[in-house]
Amino acid sequence: MSFRFNLAHALSSADKWDRAVAEYREAVRLFPADYATQYNLALALYKKGDAAAAVSEFERAIALAQTRPPFISRLDDLREARPCSRRRA
């Protein structure tokens, strides 16, 4: 993983969603084929409250994954307009 991913993860742990999203976006730019980085960007957007952007990023992460990823239920939650439970992933 990259420094950007690790920084974004630390920012997410501190609930600093705007900064985490920015760092995850940079990590995705550096590692565009990494579905886990894409997933974490989607999750940060979800936790930030930006459901529309989160759905788009979750869909990208799913497309990058080779198998049905375990986080697909988060996308199902968003599609059903369930509020974020603020659980750590």
C-alpha cells in the first residue's frame, strides 16, 4: 500500500472524512487497478454522507474485483437508502 492509502486510513479512523476522501482519491490515481483502495474511497464517501458519489465508487470497486467482494452489501444498503451505521470496516 502507499503512503497516501495509509494516511487516508488514519484520517478515516479520526473521522476526518473530507481529508480522507482527498487522500483516497490520490491513492486511486496512483493505483487505479486496486479494488481495495477504490472500496475505501467509496466507504469514506459513504461515511461522509455523499451517497451518490459512494454508489459510483462502490460500483467501480466491484468492477475491479475478480470475485464477488464482501463489501457488496454496502452498495445494497446505499441503493436501499439505508443510513450509514458508522461502523468501522
